[in-house]
Amino acid sequence: MQDLWHSPSTVPVTLTAKRLQFKTQQQCTFTAWCNSHLRKAGTQIENIEEDFRDGLKLMLLLEVISGERLAKPERGKMRVHKISNVNKALDFIASKGVKLVSIGAEEIVDGNAKMTLGMIWTIILRFAIQDISVEETSAKEGLLLWCQRKTAPYKNVNIQNFHISWKDGLGFCALIHRHRPELIDYGKLRKDDPMTNLNTAFDVAEKYLDIPKMLDAEDIVGTARPDEKAIMTYVSSFYHAFSGAQKAETAANRICKVLAVNQENEQLMEDYEKLASDLLEWIRRTIPWLENRMPENTMQAMQQKLEDFRDYRRLHKPPKVQEKCQLEINFNTLQTKLRLSNRPAFMPSEGKMVSDINNAWGNLEGAEKGYEEWLLNEIRRLERLDHLAEKFRQKAAIHEAWTEGKEDMLQKRDYETASLSEIKALLKKHEAFESDLAAHQDRVEQIAAIAQELNELDYYDSPSVNARCQRICDQWDALGGLTQKRSEALQRTEKLLETIDQLYLEFAKRAAPFNNWMEGAMEDLQDTFIVHTIEEIQGLSTAHEQFKATLPEADKERLAILGIHNEIAKIVQTYHVNIAGTNPYTTINPQEINAKWDKVRQLVPQRDQALIEEHARQQNNERLRRQFANQANVIGPWIQTKMEEIGRISIEMHGTLEDQLTHLRQYEKSIVNYKPKIDQLEGDHQLIQEALIFDNKHTNYTMEHIRVGWEQLLTTIARTINEIENQILTRDAKGISQEQLNEFRASFNHFDRDHSGTLGAEEFKACLISLGFDIANDAQGENEFSRIMSIVDPNRMGLVTFQAFIDFMSRETADTDTADQVMASFKVLAGDKNYILADELRRELPPDQAEYCIARMAPYTGPDGVPGALDYMSFSTALYGESDL
């Protein structure tokens, strides 16, 4: 190129207006600008009108600034050759989209200064200024905005134009100091010394920035309004000198944004993993406690277990319910942020999915239900055991008192020396004893049956009960054997005996059953009872009244028996009969009968009082049942109604998303304000349990139903609010208008005919077609629809939620960062290399994000790599889930 155009020259490039004796400041600046490019080809111009007349240096200038090859120039000296060269230059300029108005080759060849300067200004605008772009503004406006941005932090600098705003020189110095602060001590500059400021800026730019002097300080200071085109030309040189730094800053900002999003998402993932691990660990520790079925021996110990279970329900479980709800909200928010930032969906560690936590929670609640049922059954069992044990002790004590001395009596051999009358008396007495013994058979069988039931119910003190029952049974068998032996002995001697006193015998026969009746009556009147309903206590009261109705007849029998004894006494007194000892046929005497009768009469009012007190207690229990039922029958339907209302709110459209969110939060507040009624119902439930009430015919709602419904209501309103928040986040991040969201919601609701909040595959396809998607009924259309379904239904459940639908529609209508964009930004920081060095990352990025990249980037293995080279391409694709990070 050098041989074709000119001979080499060593003339300096920078020329001031005074040295070249230019007429105007514009001519000076344009000449200097042209020389700044022509020096790359080893030449320069001195007179802008004269040196461009032959078109050779004009064509050379265009080749240098465009980097393209022009047509071969004409070498002749004739005017036609010069016009041909200039026309080739003008045609090239026109090919770049520049309209040349009233500028012809003849004017340039003739040295027309105005036309020549106009042509140079057109070249400067096209190749130096037109490509400048700052925040959607370009050319002059973009260059001015760039200057304003860069000089904004500097005092006494206010760039509003390209003429008088630059007269004091501080604007030039500020531009240099902003990008190269080591070159100028800006703090020492003064606004009232423009000459020093201008010369300082021009000298530094020429020496260190390779920007030639295009302006003269004296001309600028001495001119009321410096030439705008000259200033723009010179300032554009600063823009291009610093544009590399600007690109690096833009690239660094993009990478910082992407890395910040990635770091935030990683922190959210770590928080989810920790919260999920803690919740699962708590469930793992709690379930064995709930599955422990080791029974206690006493009612007090089981009551303590029940109280511990209530503390767990009131104090320990509610915070975990909130943690579970928050975990689901955090998971949904994280997935939304990942979708909005074009990242792959978050997949928790194995066993920590939301479904895994729900399954574990279900196991926990199943264990709770089983544990509570077991506690109540155990309490009923212990209550029954205590009742049976007390009944066993009473009957055993009565029986042991009755058998005391009976073995000795049966083993006596008094009949061997007795008279005939005494033998007959002994025989009659023995018959009465046998009658008494037979009457006690039922009591012994009852004692054995109670002991057997205590064993079957696993009574803790069964060994002692069994031992006592065995002693009674052994003694009873011994009494039977002894009775049989004595009866046989008396019968052998009966033939030797004479008539016995029938009156004594009659007394004994009537007194024994009456005595047994009184003992049975005393036993029944002192027997403990347990009832659970008013009907049961009324049944006992009726039976007691029936018993009291038999007392007059019993009193007649008592008087009759006492009459027999009185008759004996009368006969003894009348006939002076010598009777040694008491009645030979029985040990029962009138004093004992009267004492037992008095005891029966004393126990009757005590039994009356006990029944009255139990009746009052059962009435109070019935009041507690009705009190709980009245509240539960209101709260249960209220919770169901609120659940249905929330379901309707989630699918209806009333106002903006913010209005819906505000409405839902007010709705949530009204629900939370209902909590005192739940607490009041808990208090009533505790009173019922403390009263050992196990059923309630007045309501179908249990406290467990109310608790589960309340927890589901709180979870549902929180989840619905979270869905609206995610929709707002999606709308704001993707730039979706409220009208678009309403259209999406209306289309979704139209095809969601069962109001389930989800669409089936065919419903979803119909919805997409209604929104303008072209899904043909052929193999290609089915493949496209399968691809869309894999996006909105990654788990292949066959259902599409509204949030997944919104995410898909927002992705189709908005632009996001991509792996290719991030890769291009890294390439800018790396200076167009296929790899990047750690020092370059630390220089361009904040320290924490630079170290983040260095720690995760793989070593570069390409043939052009150097030691320490890092592979930013694989790192960029990994950020978007296209490879493993």
C-alpha cells in the first residue's frame, strides 16, 4: 500500500493551527484528526483543501479508518484522473449509507474549502461518531450522554453541549482522570485557569493516550463559542480511546449480575437442605417416641404420659408445622427464581424432596393417632383393672373372714363323746353349715373369675392376686373335703341320736340364708361402680330403688327369725330347759342379725348419696359434651367454608395481583384472628379428657379433625399467597403486563372446568391453541406439544398448574440472559482469548465473585492455552444447566 500511494515521510502527525497557519479552528481539528489516522499509513497532510484534491490521500484515509480495500486509484496528474479518484472515494462513502448532499468531485478537486470540510465532517460523523451508543442513544446524543455520565462525579464540570461546556478545560481533564487517574492530579486544577487545564489535557492525551492535539488552547479560550464540530471530533477520540474499558466494565457487570443470581440461588438451596434435614431429623426422633407402647402399671403414670402428649401437641408440634409450611414456600420461591433466571430446576438431595417430607409428616401424624388411641385404651384398661382389683380384695376379704376357723371346726371330734341329743345337734348344725357352704360357692367362683379377668388384662400385681386366689381355692377344696368327712362321720352315728330341737333347727335354717342375704346386700351396697353415661347411672339408681322396695319384706323375715329365737327363749324360760352354750345348729345369733340389719339400713342412704353424686358428675360430663359439640359444630363447617372460599379466590380474577395479594393477606389476618376460638375449643377438649369422657354423641367432629382442618387452612392460605407473590415476581421479572396476566388467567380458568387449579394435557393443548399457538394435528405438532409438556410438567404427572403455565407463557414472551451471552461477556474480559486468567478475573470482578469463578472454572485444555488458563466456556454452560458445574 505504501508504494502505491506515496513515498515514506517522517513529518510529525500532530500539527497545531498556528504551525500550519490554518484559517479556522475547524480546519485545524479536522487536519489533525485526518493525520491521526494517516500516520498509520506513514503519511500526513498539511493543507486539507490542497492535499485531498487528487483523491489519493482521501482514498488512503478511507481505507485506514474502514479497514476495507477501495478500488485501484488513477496515477495520472490530469484533472480527469483526480476526479475519478475523488468519485471512487465519494462512492465508497455513499455505500456506507451516507447521503452526500451538494458535494461533488469537481468541488473537491478545485480545492473548495467549504465542500472539503463538509466532506471530512461527514466522514468523521460516519466512522467516528455514528457508532457511539449509550443506553439506546447514538451519535451526538450518545456521545454527550457518555461525557455527562463520566464527568458527573467531578465538581465544576457540567457538560451540556459541545462548545462552551469545554472552555475551561475541566471537562477534558475529568474524562482523563475518570479512566486514568494516575495521569492527572485533578484536585490541583482551578476553574479560573483554563489555559493550564486545556494544555494539561492536550499534552497528557497526546503523550499517554495517543490522541493527537486537534485543538489549540488559545483558540478555545479566545473564542466566545468554540467550534462544535471540532470539539465533537476531539471528544470522540477520547470515547474510542476508552471504549475498551467501557466494554470490559459492561461485560464485568453482566457477569456480576449472573454470578450474584447464582450465589443467591445456591444459598437458598443450602437453606432448604438444612431446614429439610432438621425437620426430617425431628420427625425421625419423634416417631419412635410415639410408637413406644410400653404400658405403665398405674393410672397416675399413664395420666402423665397423656399430659406429655398434650404438651407435644400444644408446644412442640405447632412450630414444626410452621417450619414445614415455610419449607414448601421456600422451595416454590426458589424454583420460581430458577425458572426466571433460566436456570435448571432445583433437585434436593435424595430423601429431602417436598414429597418425602410430606410422606414423613404423614407417618408422624399416623403415629400420633395410634399413640393417642393407645393412651386412651390403656387408661380405660387401668381404670377397669383398678375397679376389678378393688372388687377382688373386698370379696376375698369377706370370704376369708367367713372361712376363718372353719377348718378347725370341721376337724373337731366332739361327736365321739357327745350325747345323743348333742350328736343330733351336731348333725343338724353340720347340715346348716353345708347349706351355708353351698351359698358361698358363688362368691368363690366370682373371686376366681375376677382373678382370671385380671390376668387376661395383664394386671401388674397379678402374682399376688393369683397367690391369694389359689389360697382361697385350696382352702375351699379343703373345706369341701373336710365337710364331706364330717358329714359321713355324723351320719354313721345318727342312728344313735334322738330327736333334736326342731326349733333351733328352724332358726338355723332361716337365719343362715337371711344372713347370707344381708351379707350380700352389704357387699352390694359397698360395691364400687363405674359408669360413663347418665343412662348407666339411672340404671343403677333404678336397681337400687328396686332393692329398697324389698326391705319391708326382708324386715318381716328378720322379725320372723327373731320370733323363733324369742320362742326358744320363752320355752327355755317357761320349762327351765338346761341348754349348754348357744344354738347348736348355727353360730348366728339375734344380736348379729340385728347388727347386720342396722348396717344394711346405714349403708342404704350412703348408697343413695353416692348415686346422687355420680348422677351430678354425669350431668356435668353431659354439659361438657354439649359445650364442646356446640363449638365444634360451628368451627368445623367454618373451616370447610374458608377452605372453599380460598379455592374460589385462587381461580377468580378481581383487580391486579397486588389487589389480590392484599385481599388474601387481609383474609389470612381474619383467619388468624379466629385462633382464640380454636384455643377455647382446645380448653374444652382438655376438660373432657380430664373428665375421662371418651365419646360424644352430639357431634361428629373430634379435636383431631379440628386440628387437622385448622392446619390445612393455614397452610392453604399461606400457599395461595405464595403463588400470587410468585406471579408478581414472574410478571415483574419478565415484563408481563397486568392485561397479559389477566388474559392468561382467563384462558386457564376457562379450560379448568372442574375448578381443580390444574389442566389436563388435552385441556392445556386447547388453552395454548386459544392463545395463538400453532399446534398441528400431525407428528410434528405432537412432538412440539410433547416438548412443551416436558417443560411445564417435568415430573410427568399429566397435570399443569397455573404457576407452571405462567412460567411457560412468560418464558415465551420475555428475553433472559443465556449461556452464550455470558460466554461472550467472559470473552470480552479475556481480550478475545478462548481462555481467561485468574488475574484478569480479579481485576475485572468483585473479589468474592472473582474467587467464586476461579474455584469453579476447570483448567483450559486447548492447544492455545498457557499455564493457569481457565475454561470460561464450560463454566458458562454449567451456569444454565447445560453441563455439570
